[in-house]
Amino acid sequence: MEQQLPATEITALLGRGTQFEGKLHFEGRVRIDGVFKGEILSEDTLVIGDGAEVHAEIEVATVIVRGGIVHGNIRAKNSIEIHAPGKMVGNLHSPSLFIDRGVEFQGSCRMDAVEEKAAVRSTPSGTKPASGSATSGGGTGGSGTGGTSASRA
């Protein structure tokens, strides 16, 4: 069985005063306190610290925003937490969402299971994708979702 990290252990850090542009793929827990622009993908936890500035499309298991500014869309398989004094500009998609009092949030949120992108794009051989449209209750009216909805078999 895979060894679990303590809840507070960080496996990598992009510290204050650093800048990075590109694609970030990681395992474990990564904390960003500097400036990041690009794309972030992981099956683990991303922590965005106070003072960070992130312009990215983010797809991870868990995102914890401890402050700083995030511009871009977040898809989290497990949960998204945004704590004050954080600022979020973009769309959120996760089955669990926490937004602290004092957080600035501009965008839409969708709270249901996040499907794997590869699974959404492909269908099993010999089957046809469902046609028509479906909506889930309590949604945001579809604004800003950019075609992220999928039919369930």
C-alpha cells in the first residue's frame, strides 16, 4: 500500500519571489506562494498561499487557496477550499466547495462529480453517445461552463 504523507507535509514549493510559466504535473502536495502561469494537473493536493498569483487552468484532486489571487478555472475531483483573503476569478467544479467569509469570488460554481476528461471525450466501442440535453438541478444556468457537461451512461 502507498505510504501516506502527513496532512501538513509539502513535497514541493514555488516560493515567494519566484515566477514559473508552463505545465505543472505533480504527485504529493505542492504549494505555490509565487507567480505561476499555465496549466496544473495532478491527482493530489495543490495549496495556493497568501501572496501567490496564479493564472492557470487547474485540474487536481484537492485545491486549498490560503490567500492570493487565482485567475482561471478549477476542476477538483475531491474538494475546493478558498480562505480569506483569497480572490478567485473563474469557474469552479467540484463535489465539495468551501468559500470563507471575506473571499472575493467572480465566476460560477458547479457542485457534482468531476469526470475524467479522457472518459468524457471517448465512448465505449459499439455504443452511441446520448443525444439531447440534460441539466442538473441547482446549477448556474449553464453560463460559463464551456461544454464541460457530459451524458452519463
